Amino acid sequence: MTEPLELVPDSERRGLIGALPAAARPFASLMRLDRPIGAWLLFWPGAWAVALAGIDRHGIALILWLGLGAFAMRSAGCVYNDIVDRDLDRQVERTRLRPLASGRVSLGGAVALLVGLSLVGLVVLLQLRPLAQLVALASLILVAIYPFMKRITWWPQLWLGLVFTWSALVGWAEATGRLSAPGLLLYAGSVVWAMGYDTIYALQDREDDALVGVKSSALALGDRARAGVALLYALAMLLWAGAIAMVRPDALALAALLPMALHLAWQAATLRQDDPGDALAKFRANRFAGLLMFLGCLVVGSAA
């Protein structure tokens, strides 16, 4: 039976998802296959940690495994989030056509997909050393709680930061065999960075969130959202500078952070907080920001 046209978003009629068989398209949409930005943001902190620790042959393979893990777990996270939020999603214009909210995917189908993606994550987990495995498993508690935080606190972006940048701890533990201060500072800076970019993302939904009673840092900050993002980005840079200084105690090493600092400063300075289109563009720019930070960590880690 053909789906009612009004229930099928444009993203399923074109591009990568549109090229898939019709029966697979809602599941690909559930995984956000057309929006890889989330997988990139999940991946980058782990890659930074491996680069800062100093890449060798094992490090290259580790980065590839972390990439696969980021894709699988981000997709699983989207499925889990949509399962939890399916009733709320029906009330928000931007999310009402999501596969579960619109009824194009059953709850059972979504759970089966979640299990399959989790098994891919398990394969990645088995490639890691015991310490890194324990660190990775510890994140599951945070992941399970995250979808509920926007009902509890005005700062669910903090929880997202804790979850979305956990790969920094996994990568550091695997690359160095321990959890030490540089890795912890890298993670802390990454958490604050994620709070900044997710505040930008939340600017798109302020009106709908207020109507349905969902909380966010964008609503909490109000007209001070741009200043809040700038402050978060500045704090992230300070924490990352601390990590760099501990790995290579040389003032010149901090210059590796300059491209990232300039990019984040541009985001904050030019953010139009009342323009959803600009907010989305600035949020997506963090994929490139992640590359800049990776190159900085690579330079420092290779010279340490």
C-alpha cells in the first residue's frame, strides 16, 4: 500500500534515502541516514583523543573502528530517542513526520532496528582493550537517561555533551592504556563544546518546545543565547588548551588550537539567534570544526 503523500518527508523522496527500496526508507530515516552530522560529532572527540595521544598503526585502525562505532551508536541513539519521544514528536512541526511519530514504522520494527545497530556497536566494543571496554559500557547509563532530561532540566544540552563526547574517554583509554589528566581535560572541553553547538541547534525549536513544555538551554538563555554560546566555546578552548599543555608543555603547541578558536569565534559572532536557517547552518559547521581540532591534536600528538 502506498504511503499517504503528506506523511512522507521530502528527504525520503530524493538523495541517498530516496535511492533505497521504498520499504527501507522509513528505517533509513529513523537512523537519520540523510543527516550524517550527528555521526561526525560523535566521532570527532574520539579521533581527537587518539591523535593527541600520538597516532601509530594501532591508532589508525582505532580511528576507523571509532568511526564505525560512531555511526552505529549515533543511529541507535536516534532510534532510541524517537521511541521515547514518539508522542512529543507528533506535537512538533519539525518532527511530526518522523517514522515512528507518523506511524510509518511500528514500535516493534524500531526496537528490532535498535537491537541490530547495538550488535554492530558490540562488534566495535570487542576490538578494544578491557579498560576502554569498561569506559565505553559506562556511557550506556547516560545514554539511557538522556531523552528524558529535556523534561527535567533547562540544560539537557549538558547531558547531551556528556553522552556525545564520551568517545574522547574511550579513545584516550584505548590509545594510552589509562585515564589521565590530558584525556579528562580533552573530554571536559568537548562536553562544553557540545553544549554550545546543541544550544545553537535548539534555537530552531524554541517556539515549539515552549508550547509542548520541553526545556532547553536555548529557552533558558533567551535573548542571551549568542553570548551563552560564546562563553561555552571560550571555556571549551581553555580546557583544550590545558590538555594540549599537559601533552606538550610548549607555548607554541597552543598555536595548533588557533584555527579551531577562530572558527568557533566566527560561529558565535555571526550567529543570528532568531533565524532557524542560520542556526542549522552554524550547527552543521561543527563538522568542519571537528576536522580543525583533529588536525591541531595530530600536530601536537605527533610532536610530543
